[in-house]
Amino acid sequence: MNDDLLPPIDTNQADPPPPAEETPKVEIPIKRNEYAENRMFLTFKKRSFSAPSVPEKKKLIKAILLGVVALILLICFGIKLNDIVKVKNTYKDNMEAKYGIDWEEDHPSRLFNSITQEEYEDYMETEYGSNWRKDYSSYVADMRTNLILYSIVVAIASLMLLISIKRAIGPIIAYKTALAKYNSDVAEQDRKIASLISQEEYDRRVKVAAEEIWANSFDFLGIDEDQVNQVNPICVYGQEIKADSIFKFDCIDGKTRGSDHSATVYRFSENQIFIYKKDFSMVNKDDYEEESHEYFFKDIVTMSIKHKSSTVIETVVDGSNTKKVPKAIASDSFQLITAGANKVSSTFISSDETRGTINGMKQYLREKK
């Protein structure tokens, strides 16, 4: 072969571009702790805590005075008990002096173990005469009277003291307990408020989650980017209403935000439209549903935009009363219907930009038909 017929080698030629890498499937970029933060944002409701009322001073003063009187009675009859002991000691001394009794030997406490009270008195009367019985009976009567009176007064004073404690210390303890709980509840609510994400941050997370979904559409549809590069793809997303959806009704801007959303990606080839849709939850990573559709342009017979208002029930707690309040939530959707009566509906957040994008897609589909 004649080498002169071969084309010259261009040494300045650039290296061929590397082969395109496959687009990896991207999960919704929400961390697990962010799901908890999203749930807290949706479910948190600020409460108004009522500070406990301070016990009335007049009632406390009366209760304290009652307790002081009871303590004075107890102190006085404590002194009286000391007098009773003195009477007993005086009687002991008198009996020893008058009758020559050895109290430690002849006192009933030593003899009652073997004889009765009556036998003891008979024995003492035999030993010391009849006057002893009178002296002893008088002593016993005095002691019994004093002890009964002392017991009654102590019981009354103790009851007064208990009433005083119940009326004074009880309300104070209850107030301090209620105050501690009130401070704890307020501090806990303040902590939750400080950790809450803003509604702007929640909206940003929903938007990021929706936009990242279209990276998954290639894998789910089984196509590559070269097949759908006729026009730029379109992604719309909006709020879904489900039976177990969580809603936040008291947003600052007056809108209602929910936990469930839907994102739809539209991609276009020369003759077809490819649709990938994913319903997802902002509070539960494992709660989602995916579907895909592909239609020829010529098979699309209807395109429509629908505005709908749905009613959901908000539970409002007002003190001990619970009320069910109906709330209206507006939503917009774009729907395609094919010749085979197949329908694909996509919810979206209504805005001039989104409506302009959808109207542009409708115009493009009309032209391709």
C-alpha cells in the first residue's frame, strides 16, 4: 500500500471527549431530622398559658393565725403535762414522808405483775391504814382528770393545726407546683418556637424536593437525555390533599400548607411526550408514589387547567371545648386526556410564571399535533 495516499496525522488534534456518564438517580434531599422539623412546623400551635392565681392573703392570714393558736395551746398543755409529772412526783414524796413507803419497792408498777389493783390497795390499806386509800384515790382522780383534759385539748389543737396546714400550706404548695408547671410549659413552648423552621424555609424545602425529582425521571422512564432534547423540560409541583395529610392553617401569609405534595416532569422528543410524576410526603420519607406515561403528540385530544377548592376540617381547642372548623384549600391542576381516554393530572402552585409555562406547553403540543 502506498503510504502517500494516507492522510497526514494532525498532532495538534484534541483528545476525543470522554463518554457521557449516566445520570445517577437522586433521592429527595431531605435529611431524616428535617422530616421531624417539617412535622413540627405543620403541627405546632402556639398556646396561651394562664399563670396560676396567687392564694388570697386574707385566707392565708386567717389560716396562719389558726395554726399559731393551735401551737400556743400545744405549748401551754405541754407545760401542763410537766405540771402533771410534778404532781406525781409530789404525791410520791408525800406518800414516802407520810407513810414511810419505799416507793421503788411498793409502787404498783412492781407489784401489778403478780397482784391486781384491788389486791394492791387492800394490801396498802392493811399496811398503812385507811387514810392511805383516800389519799391514793384522790391522786388517781386528779391524774385521770388532768390526763383526759390534756388529751381533749391536744386533740382539738392538733385538729386546728391540721386545718391550718390544709388552708395555708396546702394552697401555697399547690400554687408553687402550678407555677413551676406554668414556667416549664412556657419554657418548653419557647424552646419549640426557637427550633421551628420558618414558612419560607418549609416552602424552600418543598421546592428543592420537587426540583430534584426530575433527575429521577430518566431512570424511571427508561430514556436518556439525547432522546428528549427538543425543548427544555417542564417541572410543576403542588399540594395534594389526602386523608392523612397534615395541614398548618395559621400561616402568616394566610395560606394553608400541607404535608403531601406532587411533582410532575414533562419531557419532549420529536414525536412524543414523556411524563414522570411522583407524590411525596414532607413528613415521611417512605410515603411516596411514582408513575410514568408516554404518549404520541397526535394521541392527545384534550388539555385543560382546573381550579378546585376542597374543604378540610381543622380541630380548634378553646379551653375545655373542641370545635371542628371547616377550612377551604384551593388547588390548581393541569390535565391531559388521550384518544384512549387516559388521563394524567398534575397539581401545581398557581402563579403567573407557572401558568405561563403551562400555556407555553399547551401551545407547543398544539403545534406538534
